[in-house]
Amino acid sequence: MKNLRIALDWTANTNHTGFFVARELGFYADQAIELTLITPADDAYATTPAKKLELGQVDFALAPFESIISLHTKPKPVAVKAIAALLQEDLSAIVALASSHITRPGELDGRTYASYKARYEDSIIQQMIVNDGGKGDIQLQYPDKLGIWNTLLTNAADSTWIFDNWEGVEAETAGIQLTKFRLADYQIPYAYSPALMATQAAIEQNNALYNAFLSATKQGFLYAKANPEEAVDILRQVVPERDRQAIDLLKSQTYTAAYYGDESNWGKMDASRIQRFVDWLHEQGLENTPPDVQNLFTNELIE
């Protein structure tokens, strides 16, 4: 058995269901793979998933696509590639409580935003406000990452960035009304999130192994899509106790699985979509020398 390790981008949730289903049902074992899933709760997000990959602590990391771009453009570049996108559409949103009476991004001027302090995040939020006619004059806060959602619920911040299929479903489960802003609606061409990435060197050295890993992973995600109740029973064993109590897991699973893709396109990424995001970062002055998109991702391990 070959042990492979993934650093997840968050505590276990319905973006990740396929990994847990594939492990529980023996799809990885069928490929002689033993999978270890590491969540940020293990170290309170002291080290990001991308950094764990850079340090060689894991074989794969889950992160927004901008983390891949960032690793390529840091002073000491790290050659990594996205090898699969877990969702075919962007399910994230910038949100405010409906009770705050914030109805559009331009009204976030002078209000507070709880940030994950990702490299491009604050600039993306500011530009979204500007694109809606505001000044981009938002007050940024940097709480503990795993507590950011709670800052919104307790009115410690006016807005933050969520996955609508997770925190959004939690809000719906609790009867909390949110006002949501999608980046695409405000001329921001976002790429994939979360994306599964590995180093280029490891891809070259373990091509057959990684192909087998992705084959089993695809099997897990598509099984979860076809069998949502069974998938939720498996996921329920690994999600934090708080989430088990607060979130309608079946509703979240059904919502999320609609965007996993299918037999023909699971995990696959579109070069033009990535190019648009890279170009946008360059146009905004967030990247002076944008990397070649072909160095940022590959569909070859899926195909």
C-alpha cells in the first residue's frame, strides 16, 4: 500500500465528500493506496495547505486556484500544478447578514470585512466594491481563520467570503437570511475553488500512482453524487460535531454534488477560464509578470 496525504482547505465538508466516500468504500484500497486526510483544525490553520505542500509535508493540497498562481510568482517560485477541480462552478459568495441592510457591494464602503488574509483576497473585495460604484474603502479585519464565519454571525464583522453550499446552507438551516454577492456578477472572472494541487516534480515521478489516485477519487465523488444519503452517512462520521448539529448535511450534499461534474468532465479545468483570471490579476496590478497558464494546471492525470 502506498500512503498519500492531502491537506484539506477546511474542516471536512461537502466539497470533500468524495475523498471520504472513496476511502470508506475501498476505492483507494483497490488501487493499493492508503489515504490520509489532514484538516486545518489539526494545527488551527497555523500552516496553510499550500505551505504544507511547499514544505513537503503532504503529497496534495486543496486551495483556491489563486494559491497556485501565488506559489508560481513568489520570490522563490514553487512549481505546482492543479490536477483536478472539485467543483465545476464557483459556489463562493461575499455575504452580509440581511439584517445589516447592506443590499449591494457598493454599500460595503466604511463597513468591516473579515478576511482570510489570502494574497489577492482583499484587493478582490475592494475591486468588487469599486465595480459596483463604491470607493473600495472597506475596513479589513483578520480574525482566526476557523472563526471567521462566527464573526459574521455575532456581528463582529459586516461581511466575509463563504461557500454558499456550506455556510450558506448552515444559515438557511438556522433561518438566518444572508445577502449574497457573486464575483462574476461584478466583473471579476474568478477561477476554480477548491483545486487539488501537487508539485510538478511529484507529478512527473508518480504519474501512474497519481492517475490511479484520481481515478479512485473520481469514483468516490460520482458515487457520492448518485447516492447522497449514503454519502452523508459517511461524511457525518468526520465533520466536526458543531457542523453535524448546525447544518442540513443532506441539503448541502445535494446542492454541492450538482457541481461535481459527471463521468465526462469530473475534475477537468478550462484553460480559457484560468487565463481570464490570470489576465485580470495582471490588469489590476496584482501580478506584474503573470505565469504561463499551461504551467498552472493539467488535465492529463484525469484523461
